[in-house]
Amino acid sequence: MWLPGRHAGIATSIDGPFDHEADMAIDVYNMQGVLLLRNVTRAEAADRLPTGFYIMGRRKVLLR
């Protein structure tokens, strides 16, 4: 990684993966495409749904 200036050639930090949907309001569907919850966060959906596979936002998720 090249950075101009004082720290040239030295990586100063590497951030972990960023999940921009974590706090966003999303819709949740079952695997058949039926809308189950609308405008909830992932945490709210996880609290309200039983164990299973769901589509949350743009991702397939397994809740345990």
C-alpha cells in the first residue's frame, strides 16, 4: 500500500469488514419469497423470528 507523505509505503491501519446493512431497516422474507417483516433491523428480526433460513436485505441468513 502506498501512501504519499510522511508514512509513504507503510500501511497505517486495516479495518475489518464493514456491514452497512447492520443498522439499516430491511425487509425479511422466507425462502419462498413471502414477506414476513418490513422495515426492521437485523437484530429485531433475529429476536422476532424462529430458527430457520431467511432472506434479510440482500443476504440469505440462517437464524439459530
